[in-house]
Amino acid sequence: MFSPCFRRLLAVAAVLLLSQFAPAQAASSLRYTLSMPAPQTHYFEVDMALGGFGKQFTDVKMPVWAPGSYLVREFAKNVEGFEAKAGSQPLRTEKISKNTWRVYHPGAKDFTVHYRVYAFELSVRTSFIDAAHGYLNGTSVFMYPAEGQQLPSTLTVQPAPGWTQVTTSLKPAGAPFTFRSASYDELADSPIEIGTHKVLSFEANGTPHTIAMFGNPQYDEARLLADMKRTCEEAHRVVGQNPLDRYVFIIHNIDRGTGGLEHLFSTTLSVSRNAYSSEAGWKGFLGLVAHEYFHLWNVKRIRPVALGPFNYDAENYTRMLWVSEGGTEYFSNLIVQRAGFVTPEGYLADLSNGIGRVENTPGNKQQAAAESSFDAWIKYYRPNENSQNTGISYYDKGEVIGAVLDLMIINETKGQKSLDDVMRYLYDQYYQKLGRGFTDDEYQAAVAKVAGRRFDDFFRQNVYGTETLPYNTALGYAGLTLTSTPVTSDAALGATVSTAGGKFTVGSVVRNGSAWQGGLSVGDEILAVNGARLTDDPNKLLVGVPVGTPVSFIVSRDGQLKEVTLPLLASGSQRYRIEKLPNPTAQQQTVFNKWLRVK
């Protein structure tokens, strides 16, 4: 007889031997079906078929935010009718957190989840459906298995009756309106336009580009295609490497455009439908195209380490949005200028206005660019009446930081290198070689590698601190100077006043201005000025009043009358202008020519 110990050893050996010949367990699979049987009710319906899930239960999740839009939007709030079945057998489900549903399926490896999503917010960050068309961002419609974020999937779209077009950057999977994703990240990062929209196309750098035009705007189609192609090809030249095999523009032409949002192989643009009718509107449109298209490199591939792989459950913090967004704005304006749509003089005028937006915002002295990036989740997308006093846009500040940094690099290398080379290095080193994002320190090291020296004081003072950027030093490298003049010599109230409903209500107060110093408060209803009943915006009444003049206001505050007397102060706002020096040196001309690609 064998001993109990020996029998156990034989049993283990038998299990190991049999496992070598046993059929492998089927891999997990994931299939989505998206339908919209009644689009006028603003609902998408989703069926998610999960196969090969062998545990007793599976958790499925809905993201709380959309990459590229740094705000927790709680997409789960729009989910209704969540249920699950194994075949025809209902399964027990329960919601275990704000965005997580648990499906109990003991003994059933294959099951289906069904739910509806209310979608009636037409923005580039959310999803929308009505009788005219459907548009969705994956993060606000598609759930995913909590342990299957990297699982590939297929998606079948069933358009509403009469709808004939489905446009997305997802690759076709054979059957009509069926697509495949390598992972949930790709599905979530590939918006879809569904309806009867017009589809246009062009080729740039050997890559097919598709345009889904919704909204029936009036535009010159040939010019649109030619100018978008030219913009895309100029954007390619910055990094010099093509990460594409296809690209999709989804363009919503609506009454008032709201901007754009970048994706892995696509973008959604929200454009005012009359934008194409003026030269200013056309250039603004091309600037938006350039910005979102350049995100293909900057943020989708050249990215801060915190921005991928994504945690869809919570905030993904980074101090580098001044590079990812502000830097993209800097390059997009250069791209439009380099492509010939804006003259060098026009570009300098635009940059002057950008400097003005930064320097005329009181919050620029309260919040650093890096801090603005980190706090995007709680501040940038949630502005209030005091935001201008406490913060600065990482778009605006990042753009002017980019200009100053670029000029410093060009000067340091005597016109041989620029910020373009920093982007190329980051693309090669971190995206291609290491397959990851970069840290704050690694970004500074990349700048130092290209420039041949470190700029530690600049980053400490001007990126992580709130000191005024060395505009004239940097511009001087290119034979330029920055001048400023007061916007007005008159006194200013230092407050915005709403005239809605026939009332004159203080909407915001500028830090250290007249209203701030004198005690006018947001929400005050102004009834009288200097004893006379108010009949117009007090800002108009005070035009031409000398600085130092005392003014008395009668206001209603929380239903009680109060008198507020204040001396009027100077506005403080400056108008900035970049001008050429009369006799630039050869070195200055070299820097200028390299910067704006002047031949």
C-alpha cells in the first residue's frame, strides 16, 4: 500500500500531466451592440455580450470622465434599465458603487448585459441623440468589465430607421456597421457619428482622412479640403513621423461652436455654422483643426506619464497640461502661420493678444501654470465669479510659456534647434522606445538635451512659480520687443454688471480694482449712482470720469439697502504689442527666421 503522502504526490502529478493535454479554457470575449430604436427620445440602447467569464460574479463599470476633458462628469447618472441574462435566464445584479454594477452568474460563463443611456448633451465631451443624428463618446455610453479593460471587442451599430451613415475611426470588422477595438481604451477613444451626414475625404502624408459634416453649413468644399490637407501636412512636419493609418474629423456645425476634443485617431470639432463665411472665422476654424490634429502627437502619444493607461474611476492628475494643452495651442498657431494662412506679422499680433490674456488676468499672479494643470479637475471646468482672480488658464499660460521657451532654445543653439526638436525627442524616447509617458523632470531634461543647457530657474520661477515671464529677453533674441500701454486712461469700476431682467446686478469683481477695494460685492443689485436712479450699465456711465473721483452706490444686498462709496481707480489693463527692433543683428535675424520659418 502507498502511504497517504505518496498518494497525494501521485494525484498532483496526474493533475499536472492531464493539464498538458486538456483543452485550453476559452478566452474571454466582448461584443457590443448599439441601437437607437426611438432617437427622438434621446436614448441609446446597449447590449454587452460577455463570454468566457468563469468567476461567480463580474463587475462592469461606466467611466466617470472622458480623456482630454479633465472633469469628473459622472456618466453613470444617465444609465437606466440595467439588467443581465444568461440566455433567457435573468441574473441577479446590484449596484455596488456610483459607477459599478455587479452581475452574479455562477455556472454561466457567458451572459449579456443590457442598459439604456440618456444622451442629450451635444458637446465634444459627451453624447447626444435626437431625430436628426446620433453622436457618442465611448466613455459616456459603453461600460467595460472591471478586469477586462485590455480585452478586445467588436461593436455593431444599428442605426435608427432612415439613417445611412456611421462614421468612426474604429476599424471595420467585416459585417456592415461592425467595428473592432484592440482594447476598451480604443473603444472609449473613438467617437461615432450616426445619421445622414455628408462624408468628405482627402489624403495627407499618404494617409486617408475622412470628414463627417453634420449641420448643413454653407462652405466652399474644395477650399475646405485643400486647406485642411495643408494644415495637416504642416502639423506632420513638427515631429516628422506619421503615427497614422487613418484619421477621422467629426464636425458638428451648430449655432454656437464649443471647440474640440482630441482622440487616438480622430477628433470632434464643434463649429459655429457661419464660421466659414468670414476670413476671421475661416482662420479660427483652421486654428481649431490644427490644435486638435496636433494632439495626435502631443498628448495622445507624447504624453505626461499620468495620462495613460487611464484610470476611468477617478481624476488622473498631472502638472503638465500647460505642455499638453497650452503647448498644443502654441504649436497650432505656428502651424497655421507656417502653412501660410497667417502672416508673420499676423502671428505676432495674435501672440501679443495671448500675452494680454495672461497678464491682464489677476489670477496669473496667484496660480502657477503647473498648479493650474493639477487643479484642472476642480477649477478650470468649474469656473465661478471669482475665477479670474484666483487662477490662470493652462491653455493661455502654456501658449506664452511655449513661445518664450522656444525662443530660448533657438537662441541657445544659434538657430540650429527649436521646440520642435524637443517634441521629436520626446516622441522617439518615450512613445517609441519606452512606450510610456514622461515625468515633469524628464520633460525638463529633454529641453536641456536639445538646448545644450538646463533652464532650471525658468521652470522654477515661470512654470512652477508665478513670476512674470521674461518676454523682452526672449523676444529680444529674435530682434523684437514687447510694449504695453494702458487700455484706457479713464478710471474703471472693476466689475461686470448684468442687465438681465431690467436689473443691474454685479456679476464679477476684479481683484484690487475699484469695486474690490470699495466693497461692491457679487450679487449686489445697483439701484442708484450718486443719488440718481440707475438706468444703464454703470460701466458706461463712468466712461471719462477721472481717476480718484469718489462715486456713491445704493445697492440692494440680500434684500436690504446699503450705501457703498468708493474712489475710482485706474483700470490696470494693458494693451500689448510685439514690435520689430529697427536694426536686428545677424544672430537676431537667424533666431527670427528659424522661429517663424522665414526664408
